[in-house]
Amino acid sequence: MIHEHYRPTTDDYPPGVYRVVGTPDPAALLRVTDADGRRASTGHLERVPRGDLEDCFEPATDPDAGIDPVRGVRNALQGLYWQVRKFL
């Protein structure tokens, strides 16, 4: 259950994708995307009773999953920069 992702199916909770960060009851859900589905560090934490988790949420995909070529190139360039920088 920890690290699973859910999306609200009702208007009872703000829209976005949430990651389970604590259990058992109520579960602690951290919102990890904004309403548009973009990854965001919102800091928004919801305490959701087990019944609401089953009735008001559906499983969602991990917004961090998948390959992001731009992020990979950016990380490689930053690594190269710091390798050169430590000698200057």
C-alpha cells in the first residue's frame, strides 16, 4: 500500500495524483501532481479514512514512471559540469 498512487474520483478531495505515505487508518496521502497532472511538490497532505480510499479514489500510474530523455540529458550535462568544476 505504501508508495501506491491514487486519483480522486469525487469532488471531496482536490484533483491530482496522490502517493500513499502512511497507513493504516486513516491513510496519509501526499499530492504529487497538480490538477493538470504535472509533477509538483505540493506538500499537500490528506488524511483519508480507509472507506474513503476505496470509495473516492482509483489507482493511478506513478507520475515519475517512464523515460524522460530531456531530464536524462540535463542530468548528464550537470554531471559533466560538476566534474569539470571541481578542478577549477
